[in-house]
Amino acid sequence: MQIGRLSLTPALGVLYYDENFSDYYYGISESESRRSGLASYSAQDAWVPYVSLTAKYR
């Protein structure tokens, strides 16, 4: 969508993170748990919906 010199681009979608990806970024291993004091956590796969709006001014 163009409004004068402003350009707006909407987007929406869904991302899928498999168990390996989710666990790598969000999981807490037993050794990490002992060092940090946080409870260990094993993440599972996840569907992540998103909505965005990008604005460009020229």
C-alpha cells in the first residue's frame, strides 16, 4: 500500500519449529540447570503464528 512517500507492507504467516530447533534455543539441559539454578526443560515442536507491518519512507 502506497501513501505518498510511505509504503506499507502487511504480512501474516505461521512458522514451524521442530523439536530439535525448539530444544536448542529454548530448552535447558541438566548441566545448564545445575549451573543456572533454573529447572531443566525440554522443548517440543511448535507452530508460531505472526503478523507484521513493514513501513518504508522514501
